[in-house]
Amino acid sequence: MANTPTHTPHAPQPSGDTAAPPPKPPKHPTAWQLIRPYWVSEKRWEGRRLLALVIALNLAVVFINVRLNAWNASFYDALDKRNWPAFKSSLAEFAVLAFSFIIIATFRTYFRQMLEIRWRQWVTDANLTKWFAHRAYYRIERDHLADNPDQRISEDIRTLVNSSLALSLDLLTTLVSLFSFITILWTISGAVSFALAGMNVTIPGYMVWVAALYAIVGSFLIFKVGRPLVGLSYRQQQVEADFRFLLVRLRESAEQIALYRGEGAELSRLKSAFGAVRDNWWQIMVVTKRLIFANSIYAQIAIVFPIMAAAPRYFAGAFTLGVLMRIIDAFGQVSDGFSWVVNSFSTLADWKATINRLREFTRVIDAAPHTDGGISVVTTGNAPAYTAADLRLSLPNGAPLAAAGSFAFAPGSRWLVRGRSGCGKSTMLRALAGLWPFGSGRIEVPANARVLFLSQQSYLPIDTLKAALAFPSSPDTFTDAECRNALNAVNLGQYGDELLTSAHWARRLSGGEQQRLAAARALLQKPDFLFLDEATSALDVETEEAVYDALHAQLPDTAIVSVAHRDTLARFHQHTMTLHAANEIEPPRVVGAV
């Protein structure tokens, strides 16, 4: 069970005395529903202004390209006619255009990156907030609803923002360029006439039709070749994340693995995980090879195809060399415009795979945490006790786990929960914390109650010792003197001078020290209800008794509920609850005044 300290009335933050009916599970959002929120958020005007600026700079680049197309005619005509003054004038014009292009392209990239990081920051903040809301992060891991949420929040959101911005701006620029150069190509290429079945046929702006036909046929063929990349890209992101997760887990569990001498088993597991990366990559390689082959054929033919198409009219004297070069340039621009899908196919494949992963993740974190017929947890101001009525625990598959019955933890009372291993003791505490909805019954939490749950392995953030001790409160909530007193009370006084030392405390402290630090945390938080799930199991009997003495002395009004196996703890508790698994005959027993 995760360590779940809180000052809120209760973890699920119920809104009343009755549980709301469970809503229908949300559908997968569309790509537009993933992209839209930032542009209608409180940051929308900041984003829209930046987007308008980037669009304007993109259009300025298109304008320069149009001017360079016109420059082609004068430059190559000057070369063809050996006109030195016109040649010098063309070079001067090119210098102005080139310098303007450099300045505009530089700032276009700068402001686009600015927009990208601001958009990404907003989307990341929004997803982190939803991930933590209603403890969705816990529910996802508990119910195995989505793999590698860390990758989806970091890598997938980055790809969504980067690719969406790049593709949309590139598409807009391509469309503007396409219409601009279609006009140019239509005008300067003229019409072509030929006889067909005894009839004279004239095609105006024939080079436009040639470019469109060439691009559409090429795009269709390349799309057919590269289509499998969408699924393979999705799979690659998944297996890469799985491999990275195992590497991180190895680093975090290095000592345990070393003690078990489990290097061989972990090495085999890592090699197997990378085998999935390798196998999927081989498939990507095969499809990419075919795609590059098709793209290369398309690109190489595009070099000579416009010359071949325009050659008859050029050799007929219909236009000059400069106009021919202008036609070739315009043909390339129009062909690229019609080939946008081909040129962007790899990016589109990655973008589509990312969209699919984020759609799945968004559906999961937006889903309501309630379940039909589950355990209801409500706040009530009618009684000061933490109560449960006819509480029955089940597994996620519906199989019964334990019948905890009805009970009430009054302020200042001391309860010892006992039972065989696996009978559902820790699960009962999860239910009391609002983390386990599987089963039936009603749990009532006093309004404004401060509740703290301590597990067998306490969570310690990588921060200063004071931050780890004060968690989940801010370190500034408690004075240094209060922190030192709490440490002294649990025999951790040697760390009193290291309150401002930052470290990975979960690695630096032993298991017993971590449990004592969690007890010191309880002394600082002073909760109304304190639940300990084997929270002193790593301590020797003498130290364990010292910790309980400190809890009893400094938290006289706190209800303390301990899940433990040791008989030595019985003297610290007034009541005993013995829990039995569902397959055991005996019902749960509650004994008072031990």
C-alpha cells in the first residue's frame, strides 16, 4: 500500500452523504479534442498572437520564394544574352532577397520554438493535474489501465505539440505556395494543343495539370508503401518505453538485485525487452527501405520531368531560357504542394501513433473513479468517528476477499488489526483511504478530519530531509526545531543537522530508519486518524515500542489503527479486530479493552 498522508477530509474528496451514480466511461477523444484546449484556455491570446506572428513570417518566406521565381527569369535571361548590367542587377536583387530570407527564417524558427514550449507547458500542466486528480495515477497502476504514463506525459505530449505545430504550419505554407505558384505556372506555361481522334485539343496551363497528375499518382503509391509505418511507430514507442522502464527499475532496485545475485535474471529480462525493440525496428527498417526507394524514384524523376514536359514548347521558341527555368522552379513548388502527404509521411505516421497513445491515456485519466456497486466513501458531520458499515472487500475481478463488517474508530481510540497474511488487512486500509472501490459497504469520514496513512515502505521524495519529513506539507509548514524534536522522539536525532541536505533519502536511510522517519512525520502532522500498515515491521521490539510510546504520548487525541502481527503491540491498543479471508469460516471478531 502506498504511503498516502493527507490533510483533506478524505482522499476521494466526496461531495455529500450519498455516492453519485457512476457516469458512462468517456470515449476516446479525437485529435482535435487533444489539440484544441490550449487555444481556448486562459493562455489563448498569448498563443494566438505568437501563432499569428509565425504564420506571418511563414507567408513572408512564401513571398520571397515567389520573388525568387521571378528573379530566375531575369537572371538566366541575362546569362543567355550575356547582358552584364542585367546580370549585376540580378545579383544585387538576389543579395537583398537572400538576406531577407535569412532574417525571416531565423526569427520564424525562434518564435515557433517559443510557441511550442508554451503550448507544451500548458498541456503538460493540464495532464499532470488530471493525472493527480482523484488519484488517477494510482488507479491507472492498480487496474493496469495504460502502460508507461510517464512516457505519454513527457515524450508523447512533446511529439504532439511539435508535430502538430510543424505539420499545420507546413500545410498552411504549402497551400499558400501551391496557389501562388499554380497561378504563376498556369500563366507562363501557356496552353498545349494536339490532335486526338481527328480533333484539335487545347489544354490551358497544361504544366499545372502535369504537376498535379504526377504528384497525385506518386502520393498514392508512396502512401500505399508507407502505410504500415503508423502501426509500427505506435508499437515502437510502446516497446521503447517498456525497455526504458526496466532500466529505471534496475537502477532503483540495484541493492535488492545485488543481494539476490539476480544479475542473470535481470539481464535476461532486459535482453528480452530489447528484443522486442529490435524486432519491431527490423519491421520499420523494411517498410522504411521501401518508402525511401519509392521516394527516391519520385524525387529523381521530378528533376527531369518538368524539363521534358516543357521542352517541346521551349524548342518551338515559345519562351526563353529564363522562362524555362522559372517554369521548372514553379513546377517543383506545385509538385511539392500536391506531394505534401508524401513529403510529410514519416512525420504524419509518428504524429498519428502519438495521437492514438494520448487518446487512450486521456480517456483513462478522464474516467470517473466510481464503480457500480462499489464501496462508497462519504464525509459526514454527524459523528466524530471514522466508521464503516457492512464493509465487504472484493478483488477487481469480483471474487470476495474479506468481510470486515461494521466498526467505528473513535477519536483517541487504539485499534490493532490482526489476521493471517493475505486475508485483506492492507486492502481494508486501502478501502478506508478511498483507494479500493471493489466490494460493498459504506465508509463515513468525519468532516474536516485530518487523516494520515503510513505504509510498510514509506515514500520519501528526492529533496531535503526537511521536505521528506514534512511531506506532503511544505517544508516551511514546520520549524527546524519542531523537525528536530520529532526526529529525536523516534531516535533519529543524528540527522537533526542535515535538515537542509538534499539526497535520495530512500537509498541513504535503512528500512528501519525510513519507518522511523515516517513515524516522525506523523508526530509533525498530528492527524485525527492515523493508520499504520506494518509501519514498524522493520524495527526491533525495543525501538518499535519506543516509537509507539512517542505516538501515544504526543498524539493523545489521535485514533491510531495498526495492522501488525507482533503480540508485543497488543499493550499499546485498547481494541483488537481479527480479520478473516472470505474462504475462512470465522467471521471478523472485534474485541475491546485488550
